[in-house]
Amino acid sequence: MNKKILIIEDDDSFRDNLGHLLTLSGYHTETAANGAEGLLKIAGFLPDLIICDVDMPGMTGFQVLQQLRRHNVYNNTAFVFLSAHIPSGDDETKMVALANDYMIKPISFVSLEKRIKNILS
């Protein structure tokens, strides 16, 4: 498979578990604890897909996606938001439209893996 997935998530346990499960599923994974760290890893890792929490301290997932989309080289990088809340307001709705998917936590790994396969196929 060899598809690369970057997980940007501030919850250490959730991030590590998700990375482990995706690795066991055959993906090459990298993780970042926050948006700024995630942006730094993107250039060196060149992921096929980014899974990003929305609500993180310092830089939200929406801000990560805004920064990513400013660079044409990443326009085809798939992006999935994970959040504990349903998007509200025009700004959040616009950001969700720029992503490939938006999942509400808690998530089912089976459901996430199906969505990943669909996005990357």
C-alpha cells in the first residue's frame, strides 16, 4: 500500500493509538502533537492524506488547512478533519468544504479506515 498519512492531534493517547492502528493496516504514518508541528512535518513527509483535529491549542485544524492550501504543491493532498463538535457558522462550513471529509468524535476505526480507502483510491 505504502500510502503516507500524517496525523495531527493534540491528544497523545488518541494520536498514538490511531497511528499504531493505521500502521498495522499497512499505511506509513507520522504524527504531530499540534498544528505548527504538523506543518513542519508536511514538507519532509509529503503525506497522501492528513488527519487533523479541529480544536487544538495554538493553531486550529482550520488554520492548518488554510496554510496548506496556500501552497499549490499541496492542493491534491487529501485532508480529513476530526472534531468533537458539528461545524457551525459560515467560516467553519467553508473550511469543511475545502476538506475531503469531516468526522465527529468519537470515531469508529473501521469507519475511518473505510473513508481513508475511499479517499485514497
